[in-house]
Amino acid sequence: MDITLNQSEKVLSLAKSKAREIGIPVNIVIMDTGGHLKALERMDNAFIGSLDIAIQKAKTAMLFRMNSEQVGEFLKPEAATYGLENTNGGLVGFPGGMPIKLEGTIIGYIGVSGGAVPQDFSIATAGSIIG
């Protein structure tokens, strides 16, 4: 099942609420399970350069069906898969991209960028579980 527009709006709302709570303007991207853009929000004063990072975080999570920082473990120089970050148009291996789950089933992916890494992770987490 792919994420619906209503579900995407709920994810955006939850993530934006967290971003406002901690005072960080961010870019939030929602993709369906096929990696197609479903929703995008660039909060006022969010860094323009972070928009592509948010997209790549969501895409990285989608390609491997796991959090972007989990993929990052495969991107470390000591990993047998070092260089993997150069595939698929570029991968992002730090927090802020993750699956969106509904009752334990992945229905989409969220990518957040614009704050410090722990802030992006916190905001993405706020929107990643909708039921």
C-alpha cells in the first residue's frame, strides 16, 4: 500500500510540529514506496541547499527500506561496500531519512534536512509512524 495524500499531509503536520517545537526550519520530503515524490514542504527560512539533501535522505531510505543512517554503516571506509554512496545518483548515510509506517507496514519514506543531524532525525521520527 502506498501513502495517500491525506496520510502525507498528516506526516508533514507531525514533522512540522516537531520542527516548530525545537525551532528549526527544515525541508521535509515524502515519497511513496516506489520513490516518487508525494509531498514536499520547505518551511520558511529553511536552507535551500538542504532541499536536495532531504530528497536524497528519503531516496536512500527507500532504496534500502531502512533508515538512512543504517545505510551509512555500509558507506564507511572500513565496510566491504565502501564506495556504495556513489551509486543510485548518490546516497546519504546520515540520519533524517526513514520509512513511514502504518500498523508496521512501510507505506512511504520521509527525508528531513535543515537542522543539525540529531534535529533532522528527531523531526523525521515525529512523522514516521502514523498509526
